[in-house]
Amino acid sequence: MNSNKLELGKVRFRALEPDDIDLLYDWENNAEIWDVSNTLEPFSKYILAKYIKDSQRDIYEAKEMRLIIETLGGKAVGAIDLFDFDPFHFRAGVGILIHDEKDRKLGYATDALELLCNYSDSYLRLHQLYANITEDNIASVQLFTANGFELCGTKKDWRNTQDGWKAELMFQKIL
């Protein structure tokens, strides 16, 4: 991790900006990924603008943090989240999105997840991270296991999706 920036390999992180409203509107309202994010309805620009404004709050207050993943050239390719932040147990959940198919399988998610783990350990002093992934999301299972997350549980018939009931796998990484 570059000591001056939140940067590693092919990516860097930056905070949400008001100009990200159209980007978030496109990403959050893409129904093709709603199963992954547990989304059931579209988001308005008003709600997203409020979310961006509220994202400036400290993780200890908001209990979550979203960062934009961008290439070193400045192109936003996705987002990475810490959610369900627990300051007593020093843990948080992780969510990641590389939105466009053409930007996937280029190493951005791998670098972003490693960078987030480093940041969570070095700066936030977290003890562990976890991720909940449906059993059929092979790319995410491979991403998290390749980054040192271990399968620690299976919740059977946990998610009711358009394709039927799916098990949710829980992965954990002690930092």
C-alpha cells in the first residue's frame, strides 16, 4: 500500500463526491445486480444525493463506509463498502462491485480487496472482516478466498431470489 495514498496495484480509493450522483444512480438502479446487493427497488437521485452527503460522516458514527474504486488513470470502475461496522468487536462486513463487465477480470477487485484489508488493519485497527456471498456467485467466492477469507458457515435457503432459494456462504478473514 502506498503510504501517501489509498493505492495498491492497479487501483486507488477515493471518497464519494457530489459529482458521483449519476454514477451511483446507474450502478444502484441496475436490476441485474440487485440479487447480489439485496436491493428490491430503485433509488431516486434525491435519496442518493442524501446518501452521498451523509457519507462524509465518520465510520464510527455511520457504521459504514463506501469508497469509489478507480484506476490509477482516474476512471471509476466500482465501489467497495464496509458495513455493519462494530467498534466493540472490531469487525465489519465487506461488499464490492466492479460494475461494467468489461472492467471485470482485470485485477481491479483483487487489488481493491487487498487494499481494503490493509486499510482496515492498519488505519481502522479492525480485527476481522466478513463477507456474505450466495453459493452461485463463483467469481466472488474465488475473489475472497484468494484474498485469505475462509469459509466459516453456510446459511441454507437464506436468500429468496428470482431463481429460487439460494444458500448464503459466510467468509471471514482475521486481520
